[in-house]
Amino acid sequence: MQTLPRNVYSVASVREIDRTAIEDHGIPGYTLMTRAGAAALKNARQQFPDAQRWQVVCGAGNNAGDGYVVARLAANEGLVVSVLSLVDPSRLTGDAATACQDFQAEGGTIVPWTGQLDDDA
């Protein structure tokens, strides 16, 4: 199995890259989120090619949005996906809310966090 680098960019660097892409190049934030989710899914599938059941844990903020994008794309590829939400999805805003809504619009279901993981995933 291939190992991933621990840190490629600092948080400040990633924020600046995002800001430049959005403000200077006109790329919508949700487009960036979708691209990141697709890249994350591709890498995860390479790392775990036999995994057919996935559990995605989503919190708040844009990282939650990334999780919902990964979950939506994984489900679209035929994987069985379970999403556990650490926060009420109604608290999400912006691109994260859009990602959550898109996941649900395509049939995805969200299970509230109860303190344990789904043994079936």
C-alpha cells in the first residue's frame, strides 16, 4: 500500500490557494470542493480497492462539505455509503450546505452521530 505525505501544504497556504482560485480566477468554491472530493475519492479507492462499503463522518464547515462530496461521488460509483453527521446538517452554510443538499438530492441519507460507528459500513 502506498503511503500518503503527512503535510503537503500549511492551512494558510491552502486558504491562499483557494482564495486565489476563487477571487482571481473566478473558480466557484463549490467547484473546488467537488474537484477535491473527486481527488480524495480516487486516492482512497486506490488505497482500498476492495472496499465496497464506506462510512463517511462529517462535522461542520467546509471539511464537512468535502465529506458529503466524497460520499455522493462514492455512491454514484455504486459503493454502499453511510454518512454519520456530528452536527445537525441544518447548521451547515455555503458550499458545505450545498454539498450536503446535493448528497441528499441524489438519495443519500444522513445518520446523526450517536457515539459509535456503523458496524455494517
